[in-house]
Amino acid sequence: MSLLEEIALTCGPLPGKLLAGFSGGCDSTALVMVLLTLREKGLVDFGCVHVNHGLRQTADRDQAFVEEFCREHGLKLYVYRAHPGSDRSEAWARETRYAFFREAMAASSSDALVLAHHRDDQAETVLMHLMRGSGLEGLTGMRRETVQGGMRILRPLLKVPRSLLQEALEEAGAVWQEDETNAEDTYLRNRVRHELLPLMERLQKGAGAHIADCALRLQEDADLISSLSEKALQPGATCLSLEALGGMPRGMKARLLRKAFENAAGEMQERSLPDRHTRALLKLLSEPAGSRLQLPGNVTACRGYRFVHMLPPHPELPPDPVPLADGVTFLGLRFSVSGEAGNGDGIRCQRLKRENLIIRVRQAGDYIRPFGMQGRKSLQDYLTDRRVDQPFRDRIPLICRGREVLVVCGVGAGDVEIQDTKDTQTDLYTWEGPMAWM
């Protein structure tokens, strides 16, 4: 059995249609050769994507190599050429590369993107994160499978050392292109690769492998903590109860705040929240209601009366008003007519006259006539008196007659002038669904 076949056996099951990142270097060439080995056995169907960043003199040479390789092996290839401006940083190159990857994934209708990161890459990544003061998530390094910007990414070679990949290529008589920038000490990763890791290997044999194994064990711990935290934060939630957070250990608070931030940021923020922002969020919990904190990705954290909110950079547009009717749904609440007696509480049900009423969100000039009060009060003042957090106020379904608000669902009702619960001109409306502002 060849080394390529042995490595292929360690890759585990892979989805049917893949797109492999192919730079032409040793690592990505080994990945493509391994995938070709699996293709020969009928186990995968894959194409390749190459990004010419235009940053090196040999970039066109690498592109030509990749194009010729794919022609020889009958591989579909997507080539993209970047046009760097004044920003030629690693961050720019990475963002550009992944943007092209997403475009190629859509064009090829592939199930997953496959990248050539290996065990040495993992050790380097963990050390870089350690030097930057990362927490648990950073020290888990790269994962074999992840989703980034809606794109499924696989790294089947994470347990394979670089030396074995090179040996496998040499055994197969394959050639590859050397990236001359890999020898430069300009980038931190290169210095970790050429200086720090060799020193650690001299001090402790197998240090790189041990670091990569440590990352795998930390991934298991992180997964356990994530499963526990998921019980305290609904999928996609962007607000957290201050009361619930108050009884949690600091580490769990920090994790939940970061997760709520990620839910709000969406694809705009691919990396975890920096530690200094996490500390600022923890401090925000003890500040007065209405306090705000600007976060990366144009996300704003807001401390309410009973919740802390992560406000996304682009709030959802308010839905159009709908007539109040049996079976209608509005902002996740389903309204129904009940045959039960009683006037209701305005929280989950309310008896209303049969007239042309609408369900909508708040508008300028809205008012309510609270029970037990003469005259009326602006809806803004009513919500403030009821200590409804500001970020909720534009997402609460209201039952209205013109500018008059009859019911603030989950909060209360105004004086709706129902004298007789047996009046055949009235109906008891109920609504069911999530009402986080309650």
C-alpha cells in the first residue's frame, strides 16, 4: 500500500461532491493527490479552486502549474485572480481567498470545501493563539469540520504531519511549487515554523504532535461546555437574561455573551470576539439600563432592564400590518379566537370588540389608555413604565385601532371598554409564541 493510500484511509468518510483549495504547494498538492486516490476508488467527486493573490513574482507560475495539473487529471478548476491595493496584509489575503472560495462553492454546487491544513499547521496555530492570549476557543486550534460564512469546510489531514505528506509525494514521483515567502521571517507563522517549533522539538521530542493532540482534547472540553451553554441560550438568540447570567460562573457568562454576539454578527464576523471586548461586556452587565457598548462588526451591546442585547448591524425591517383575525401569525405569535369566558389579561389573551383592528409594531404618535387612569399615555412612556427593554420595543406585536394601542402583547392591555363578557359582538383572542420581553 502506498503512502498516499495510507493517508487516504485516515481521512474518514467525506461527502460526495468536494471543492479542494489548490495553491500548488506541497500541502495542497498532497491533498489533491489523496483525493485522486479516493476518486479512483469511487469514494469522492471533486474539483479544485485556485486563488492568484497577485502578491508574489511566482504567482503566475503557480497558477500555470495548477492549471496543467488539473488538465492532466481531468479536474474541474476554478481560477480567481485578486487585485491587491495598498493593503497586502495576511488578513486581506485570507479574506480575499475565502470570498473567492465561497464564489467557487456556489458555482460548483459543492457540498464542502476541503483544505490542506495538517498537524504541523495545527501546532503552529495553537502556539500563535497562545502567544496572543487566546482563551479556550483559540487553543482548540482548527477543527476537522466547521462552517464559516455558511460554507462547510473540511480539513481531513489535520492528524497528518507535513513530513509524511512530502514523503508521500516523493514516493509517488509528484512535483509541487515552493512558495518563496515560506522562508521569510516577515510573518509570525513562518517564525513559529522555522524558529519556535524546532526549538521546542529540541527541548521535548514530539512537541509539535503533542500540541496538536492537546488541541483535540481541548476541542472535546469546549464541546462539552458548549452543550451546557446551549441550554441557557436558544439557537440564534441575541439577548440574555440578566437574572440568569447573575447566577453563572464568569466563564459561562463570557461564553454566552460571545455566542450571542456571534449570532448578531452573522457572517460579518468570522473570528471570535477579542478578550478585551469580552471583559467590556462582562462589565456592561453591572452598568445602568440603557448603557451601550460598540463591538466589532458594527454590533452594539445594550444593557436593558432585564436583558443584555446584541443589536445586529442591519436590523430587520418591520413587517407590514395585518388585520386581526383567527389563525393569523405576526412576528412569531399566532392569534386565535377562544370560546372561553373572561376579559383576558392583555398578556396572553384579551377580549375585544369585533371591529376593524390591525396587528402591527409601534409607530410615532401611538398612545394607550391604561386601566385605572384618566386620559391617555404615549406608548413610549407606557413601555418605559413597564420596564420593557428598548431593543424589544420595535418587535412587540400591538393590536391597534388607528393610533390607539389596545393591547401590547405580553405586556398589557389598555381600557378596551368591554362591559359584558357575554356580548356577542366580542371575541376572546389568545396568542401563543415566544415573547422574550415578558
